[in-house]
Amino acid sequence: MLCNRWSHWRRIGATVLLAFSAVLIGAAGLHAGNVQAKSWFAPAAAPDAVAIDQLPPQARSVLTLIHQGGPFRHDKDGVVFGNRERLLPAHPRAYYREYTVRTPGERSRGARRIVCGGLQPSAPDACFYTDDHYASFRRIVH
């Protein structure tokens, strides 16, 4: 009798495990022919790239200032960027800093920014450009 109970619970356990696995696989977005798993906790997709020479001249000037350590035109330049939109790769707080890219004819700071990440602000690991006030980013490449 003990043997029957054990096999009964093994079958139930296997069924529950299979059902749970199916739920996880379905939630991960695995489908026939699609072997790339999606995760709820995956970092944001890598932003598109833009070459330095494709940036507006004002953005290239800001990049030079970033690598020189300033001086910057705006008080908010160099402040921590929180990445609340989660469009940039995930990193600890204070990893990213933002800098204003002047827009000709604009009286305010405008929508253009460069956001750089790294432990040393004047030697960033990566920089990103946005011309739509953080709605999208493009990684700056050499």
C-alpha cells in the first residue's frame, strides 16, 4: 500500500512540475521554432547606435567636455540620471550622468541630452544620445 501511495504522489508531483514548467515556458515567450527566451527581469534591449560624426556638432562638443571633465554650461550637467524609463542597460544608481546638448534657437535646455555611464565621469564606459528627452536612446560609437 505504501508503494501505491508513493507512486501516486510521484505522478501528481510530476504532473504539477510539468504544468508549472509549461507556465514558465509560456511566460518566457518560448514558442515552437523560437529558442530565444524572454525574461521578466531581462535588461532593456540594447539601444541603436550612432557614430560620433553623425551627431550634431553641439553633441560632439559636449562629448569633448565630458572627457575633459568640464566646465559645463548648465548647472544640471553631470547630475545623476536615474534611468527610470529603463531604456538603458541596468546598472546601480549613480552609474549614469546626464549632460545637456544645446539646441540652436531653444531658450530652455531643450530635449537633447547625452547620458554617460561609468564609475569615472570623465572616462565613461558608454555614452548614449537622445534628441527626444529620454523617449529613446542611441549608443554613441566611435
